[in-house]
Amino acid sequence: MSVTPTFDLLLRGGRVIDPASGIDGLKDVAIRNGKIAAVQSDILPTSAKEVIDVTGQLVLPGLIDTHGHVYQYVTGRFGMNPDMVGVQSGVTTLIDQGGPSCMTLPGFRHFIAEPAKSRVYAFLSAYLVGGLEGHFYPNLYSPDGVDIDATVKSAMANLDLVRGIKAHAEIGGFARWGIRVLEMASEIGRQTELPVYVHFGQLWGLPESGTNGEDVDTILERVIPLLKEGDVLAHPFTRHPGGFVNREGEVHPVIQAAIDRGLKIDVGHGSHFSYRLAKKAIAAGIVPNTLGADIHGYNTHVPAPAGTPDQHEDDENHPFAGQAKFSLVQAMSSMMALGLTLEQVVPMVTSNPAKMIGLSDTVGALKVGMDADVSVITNKPGRYILRDNENTEVVANGLLQPVFCLRAGTRYDAVAAILPEAVAA
């Protein structure tokens, strides 16, 4: 007597870690009509039309990358193909950090977010010009390039797509304009009630007149009072001046006070990351809430759009130089190599970013009825060398690598060309 299958797909035998649901153990995940239908032990294989054996692998809510640059072509060499960074790298949800602005958001929606197989959201740039290749053109990012009313209007009319505001707090800008741009970005965040994601660590070179009396080590303590609960301090472990560790090698005392009043911390890994400084901050008790990969065309190998400068004027030391291949899953391994546990890292790419963007009922969990966004990862045993952009090496005891993901129940294998290969220690 034949049994009619109840489910379309069954992921069987993996270790399911779903912090939002309090699940960590060997479970099966059943999917029907692109939705999570059941998460429990020992679901009968005959109950599904298709069964995928994921024994020995990690089954996680679809990974959320909190720091993407996927406004392809419009942001020059920064903009990556969203699905290369997304589903082809085992990541189901991307948050573009500051690519679109109030002027360019319609194009981002039509040409990037809607056609992408990955789920794509945006933190709207506080600047009229958005992302572009701003490190070449700092004067575009002055207070005259911010329109509070227009940006608020754009964000509020597009809340299905816009989940926050992006701004920068760094010495190159402060030396030119002081703190005014941050005050304006903070006001946009206040009026929209959206989180403001603030880049720390030098971005622009200094003007010919130098620092103009500004001190890179006071930026944090001046900016933090402008921010509200839920706003995000990004690039805590940056190798550039202005991060969480000051010039004396000490963690800024204002950081803990900021955490205590509800500000959040996002790693924003990419080319800013320093193992040396991360160790200092983590030793001081600074554990990030979320983890973004911050992959862009300057820190991985993809063809540059025609007309993009072939080489930065300071190519060896420019602020965006990075590893040739990288991924969000590699960033997870990076955090674990610093001593954080898998159980600490998984919420950084699932439940915590879902809270950050106010979509815990939509992404970041494997709850019955939610879209079947699932990431399947293997933990490759052994000892592996990880290297940051200061050429500091750490050894990871095991390496996480994406296998495939499901986006609303559709499978995408991890085949992105930017995925790094394991380098044995």
C-alpha cells in the first residue's frame, strides 16, 4: 500500500541550530510549498517526495549577511552580483549597506532586489549620491550632500525594502566637515525610527590641511551620544584609525556604556578586519551582535566594470585591499578562530540580524509557516590558516564551508567563484 508523501522535501539527519526557536540538536526539517512544515526528530523518509541526507552537517536558518555591497554596476567596483554573494555562497538574505540613496533606490529595487534569487534589503545611504566609489570623491559626502527630508520620505515609502540608514564616522570626513553629517544621519534615523548603521575607521584620506584639530580617538565618544537604542556600531575590529581600539592599544571605555544602553555591534568583516585588534576587544568582553561579510569588488577578485580605475593610487595600503576570496561563512570561521563558539556565532548570522532589521517573523528562524530559507554548512575537520589584511595569521581548528541553501524551498548549491579554498596549517 503506497503512502502519499506529505512533504515536498526533507533535510534528514543534520544538526539543526535555530537560536530563535531554542533548537540545537539532531533534527529533520520538512518543507512543503516553500515553507517550513516541521522541525522534529525522526520524520519518516517516505513522508517526503525528496529526501536530502545532511548527516554530519549543520542545518541553520538561512544566513543573513548584514553588510553587503550588491548595487552592481551603479556603485562601480564596489557592487557585487547579489546572488554570487548570496545564495551561491550559502546566504539567503543580504543587506546592502548604503549602496542606494533616495535618488537611486528605485533602480536598486527594479534592477537588483526584485530579480535577485537571494532576499535583498537595503540600509539607505544618508547621502544623496549613495555608495558610488566614494573613497575617490569625498566632497560628495559633505553636509551639502545630505537631504534629511528627501531621505526620510524615500525610506518611509519603501519600508518593505529599506530597513535602516547608513552613515560614516571617520577622521577624513570629520577633518573636512566635523560632526554635522552624523547629526543629520541621526536625525534621519530618529524620524524614520530605523536603525542607523555607522561605519567607524578611516575611509577618506585627510585633506591637505590635515586633521584640522580633529582627533581620531574622540570620534566614538562624540558620535555615540547621537545614537539611539538599536543603532549599530560597525567595524569594531578595523585595522584603520578610529575603531574600538585606540592608538594606545586600549579598548575605548565608551563602548561598554553604549552596549549597556542598547546600541549594537556589527563586525563588518571584509578588508577592515584585524585579528590583532579583534583579540583585544573580545578579551575586554566586546562580543558583536551581528556579522557582516562586507565583500565588494575591491577585496575579492571579480572583473572591474569598464572605466573603473585599474589600480588605487596607494594600491598596497589603500583601505579596501583584501583577500582574494571570501564569504560570510568564512567570516564565521574567522570569529571562531578568535575563540568564540559556534553557538555564539550562529545567532550573529541568523536571529540577531533578523531583530536588527525588524523582521524576526520573516527571516532568521526555522519556524513552521515561515519561508523555507535554510543554509546547510559543513564543518571541515583539521587545522586551517586564516589571514587578515594586516597579514596576521590565525589557525582555525576546523573550517566552516557552505554546501547549499534553500531560498523559499528552492535549492542553490554553493558554487560562487569567490568562495575561498581551505588552506591547511
